[in-house]
Amino acid sequence: MTKGRIEAFSDGVIAIIITIMVLELKVPEGRDLAMLVPLLPVFLSYVLSFVNVGLYWNNHHHMFHAVRHVGGWVLWANLHLLFWLSLMPFATGLMGENHFAPVTVALYAVDLAMCAIAYTLLVFALLAEHGRDSDFARAIGSDRKGKISLACYVAAIPLAFVQPLISLVLMAVVAAIWVVPDRRFARVAERG
């Protein structure tokens, strides 16, 4: 099976996720900048989520440059990733509307951890589809950034109950390390 439909479907779902998140930003009443102050937690939650969803879209896009074909398990693994990403608007709203309360930050970290696990499972499904000696497998390599990210998300869950700000900083650091473009898949696409 070709990869075009999975890419198009994923792009559409991710676009809808981002649209839903921005629609959660309510227009305040007022005539001065003070009206925006209560929206600050909601806006900051949105920015963090927009960056995270954007990073998943970017990495998904680059990874699929190295993919030659997809099978049934890849389709299910991709749906699994999209499921957890689709919860991002809810987790974002919950955290922002409740001004970063510990339980909401922990739930947000759970969603990000589940997104990371789902992405890892998608990689495993693609490795099974392409083989451990494929160009795709060579492009994945050790996936050190992926493992570090998952560890940080898991650590952020209990840290949210100790100090939500530490948890949020940890999640922002993970986003920052992924902002640097991942050239692993681009090299494979250029050769293919």
C-alpha cells in the first residue's frame, strides 16, 4: 500500500487539531490590555500545544519521506498517534482554564507521554514493515532524542504535583530540542 493516503489523512487530522485549539481561545470583553491578563494561562497553554502538535506534524512529515510503503499495522499505529494528538485540545484547555493546577499539568504531561509512546510504536511498525536493514532503519538510528523526550514527559507527570512550573519547563525543553530540524530522514529521501 502506498503512503500517500496516510500522509494526507494525518495532515488533515493535525490541521483540525490546531484549528480546534485556536477556537478555544475566547475573545475577552474590555477596552484595555488588562482584559488580556486572565487569558494569559490559556494563551501560554495554546502556544506550548501549538508547538508540540507542530513538532509532531513536522517529524511525521520528515519520517514519511523515508517510508516506501505502509501496511495494516502502520495504519493502526498512525491512528493511535492521531488519537493521542486529538486529545491535545482538551488537555490544553483543561490546563489553561485551570491556571496550571498540578493535576491539569500532570494530565497534559500524560497526553504528551502517550503521544511519544504512540510515535515510538509507529516507528516500530514502520521498522517491521521495512526491515531492520532498510534505509528507514538506518535513518532512525538509536533515536536518542525520542528516548530522552519520553523520559522527560514521564518525569514531568509526578513533578507536576511537586511544582507545576518545573514540569512545564521540562516539557518546553523537550519542545526546544525538537525545534532543530531532524536531518535523519532528509538524507534518506535525498538518496531515494
